[in-house]
Amino acid sequence: MTDRNDENKALESPGRRRFLGATAAVGMIGAAGGGAALMKSGEATAARNSGGGQSPHVPLGELDDYYGFWSGGQSGEVRVYGVPSMREIMRIPVFNHCSATGWGMTNESKRIMGDSWRFTNGDAHHPHVSYTDGSHDGRYMFINDKANTRVARIRLDVFKTDKMVTVPNVQAIHGLRLQKAPRTGYVFANGEFLIPQPNDGTGMDDTENYRTLYSAIDADTMEVKWQVLVDGNLDNTDADYTGKYTASTCYNSEHAVTLAGKMQAERDHVVVFNISNIEQAVRDGNFTTIGNSDVPVVDGRKTSDLNVTRYIPVPKNPHGLNTSTDGKYFIAAGKLSPTVTMIEISRLDALFNGELENERDVVAAEPELGLGPLHTTYDGRGFAYTTLFLDSQVVKWHIENAVRHYNGENVDYIVQKIDVHYQPGHNHASLAESKDADGKWLFSLNKFSKDRFLPVGPLHAECDQMIDISGDEMVLVHDTPTFAEPHDAVIVRRDQIQTRQIWDRDDPYFAETIEMARRDGVNVDTDNKVIRDGNKVRVYMTAVAPAFGMDQFRVKKGDEVTVVVTNLDQIEDLSHGFVVMDHGVSMEISPQQTASVTFTADKAGVYWYYCSWFCHALHMEMAGRMIVEA
């Protein structure tokens, strides 16, 4: 029998680390159907025990320095953490339905979700906070839904989703980034999967005509302003710090619909978009539309003469693309190459003006970092940090030394590699999506946790690891289990977010509900009334702890019932809930908020409604009866 201690030693040994890397590499080679190694192997450098000396501990009663916004992956939500404590503060429902808040059930949330409210699932990947002049301004956060091709906006004064759009002509919004300067006017979104254009049931077997598009969404109205038709698919994207250029990786330049087909080409590309040229093409009428959509579509394929895109060849199947915080480079991670490609943004004007011989002339360096590079983040001190999926490591490297090495100097650009557990995808350093990167904390968002936490059956938590990067060397300081798969995160200073503690009564979030009450002759701040309109019944009631303004109401079986509740309490953190027994009805009403829900009273009898958010010593008594007459 094997001793448990011996098993633990085996799991922690360097031999296991090498085994993990080797088996992962073999798996990728097998998927490629090849015999030659796809990547070079290097000896892992162990983490040392010295560094900046920061502690993740936040004393009892004190506040964290940063807000951390984590995507909720397959849950469809956003999670909010305090950093560095990693205390989970809030979950923001976005693409999912939430029984705690009534998101997806309330009329207000249904209006925001639009027709897509019928989807109960989402796959939230990339949260990003809005900008003014390259710094986070704390107004909004935006996030994508890969599963149902949506983009949502979250108000950061109330931490509520307030807009949502389904993007036409594409499937699977994956890469998502924001215009950084002069402000976030656009949200840029990648369509990952190739589909027939239009996708109307014709031409489904003619895969040569499958295409996807790059979309620009107006950040203020959440309307799709224009799209660009491209060659190949689109994976991850980012924007520069001038507002002129964006870029996206493509891992399927082959236009293939099978795994083997997507791995044929030795080089794929990064496509660069010239925003001002695209806008000019739209103004000049140089666009078309697709199917039933009226969104302008500009031709950005290689054969186009509109001068809106350039295609830069890079090693095969690139994945992440991240703009360096000094604004100099788009850095694309190789995935099936041990390299990242550094595209010098200042050379792009010359490329679009026809002053360079070929697209590769904008490449400033292509450093070799390790096995399976996926994403890169920055510390604002000239260092970059790239995740190595197959090596289960994060590598710290010096950006300008990589350029010097590419130009022939004998200089080492790799500073340190640290093991993470296991197979990292995205990483993110504090403020590292803005020009204000402060080089304090880095998070590695790992795809597998294996032996890091208590076993909970076949489905494991993910493992996010916090690394102190404030010193000369990276030091691993904390593990955080997360569910489901948090693809990405963004970390901003707490002073960059200004929240409301109670709602404004004239907030647009529930303005349509207030207007409905006005048409019914009801003042929701004072009235408790039942309005009958045929078989539609609208019940208006107030709530002040510990009582609803109405302790019963009567309806008839089959009535469509709308209940509107206004929380008149003005005390911070005094939220009420409204739940109707056996009717699938639940919603949250925070101080000074009005919320409404519509359902069918489909069974005769007595059904209690009650407050589901603890609000008072007599909270349990805060209830009433819905009497449904046959």
C-alpha cells in the first residue's frame, strides 16, 4: 500500500512538474497529427523566497486597495473580489438568471436582456472597465457572452447590468476590448466562429464562403455601429492608447471547420484595424449590409482596396493579444509556438501608408519564452509577464531587452519563471490594462486545480494564484478556488469606483416601471393599490421594514399578475426581497428602488409572499397572502 505522505511528496516533486509539461506537449503534438515537436523545451526556474514582501492580509475592519472583477465563465456572471484579500464581495448576474436578485425574472432585467432573456445560460469571458485618456474612469464595465453572442454593460455606481446587445452576423463573441483614448467610445468585439454570410440556411455546406466580422459597439448606446469583414477567424483583441488602431489574433487563417484543418498553416496572422479609415469608409458609403441587419459592413479582407486592415504573419495558432502599458506594442502570444510577437504600434502608420515592404516589418521582436504562451500582462516598469500553459509557469521578461536581442545584441531578456498550479490561461496585474500599471500584484488564472483544494468530486474548482511582483522576483502568496471558469480579470484602484449606497428615485433603471404606474394613476411612493385590466392585474405596494404596504391581494386563476414593490427605506444595506410561494417569483428591492415581476396565477388557493432578504428583527413576519380565486 502506498503511504499518503509518499503520494504527497510525489505530487510536489520536480519530476511531476516535468511529467506534466511533457505529457501536455505530447498531447498537443498528437492533436496536430505530427511527429516533430511543436515547441522547444526549457528547464523551469523555481520561485525564490525573496520579493517585495507584500502581504495579502487585510486586517479585520479595513478595506482592500483594489476592486478585482473576475469573469464568471460558464456561470454567465461577474464576481467582485477585494484585492489583495481575495474576499468575494459581490456577484453580478449578467447573462445568467439569478434567484437571489431576480435577474432574468424581473421586468426591469427582461427589458435589459431583450429577446435573449429566454436564454438561461451564458459564457462570460472578458471583463473590462471603461477609460478616459488611458486610465480607468469607473463608469462602466463591459463583458462578452461567447455562448449566445452578446455583449453587456454594467453600471459601476450600482453594480448592475444596464444594457445588453446581441451582435448580428457573427457567432461566439470572444475577444472583447475597449477604446482607451480619448475615452471609451467603442467596445470592440470579435466573432470567433466562421459562419455563412448570411447565415439563413443557405450555403451551409460551402465552407469556402464562411466568414466572420470585427464589430464596434457604441459604448454609450450599446448599438452596433459598424462591422469589418475579415479573412480567417478572430480570437483575442486589444486597442492602442491613441484611439487609432486595434488588433486581433487569428488561429484559423485556413478557414477550416475541423481541428486538423485549423492547424495546417505554419503561420496565421494578427489583423490590425485602422479605426479612422473604417469610420471614413462608413461615412463615404463604402459598405454593405448582411441579411436582415442594417449594420454597415466594411470589407476588410486582404483583397479589399479600402485600406482598413493589414494582416501580419505570426507563428501558428496565436491566442492572446495584449497592449503594453507604455503604448508601444501589441504583443501576440504564440500558443503553438514558444514565442510571442511584438508589433510596434508606431510603425503602423507607415504600414498603412505603403511605406514598408511587407507586413512583418512592423515586428519589433519575437522572443522565445517557453511552452504554450497564452497571455501577457505588465508591471509598468518595463517588464512583461506571460503565462505558459504547457509549462504551468508564468515567465517574467524584459520588454526592451527582447527587442535588443532580436536586433542581434547578446542580452538575456528572461528574468524569472515561476511555477503555477496548473496550466494557466489569462493573467492580470494590478491596473495593467491601463497606463497606470503599478506593478504590485499579479494573478494567474489557472485552468486546473488538481491537488490544491479539498476534493469535491469530478468537477474541480479552478485555481487563481496571487503573485507578489513588487520586488525583483515573483513570489507566490495565495491560492483562491473559483467557480466556474474565470477566463479573465481586471483590477482597478478602489478610488476609481464611486458607488451609490441607495438608489436615486429618478434612476432610469426602473423609469419604465414608474411610467407604467403613472399611466395607472398610481404614486408608487405612497400608494398600495390593485389595478385590474381584464385578466391583467397590477399590484402596487410599498415596503418599509418590517412590513409590505399590502398584507393581501386577490386575483383570479389564470390572471397575468404584475407586482410592483417600492422600497421606501433609506438606510444603507436594508434591502427587501419579494418571493411568491410556488410560483417561481423572486426579486430584490434595495433602498429606494422600485422593482417589478410578472407571472401567471395558475392555481387556485392561498399563496404567501414574503421578504427574502433579512431586513429587521421581525423579518420573518414580513409576509402577506395572494388569494387566487377559482
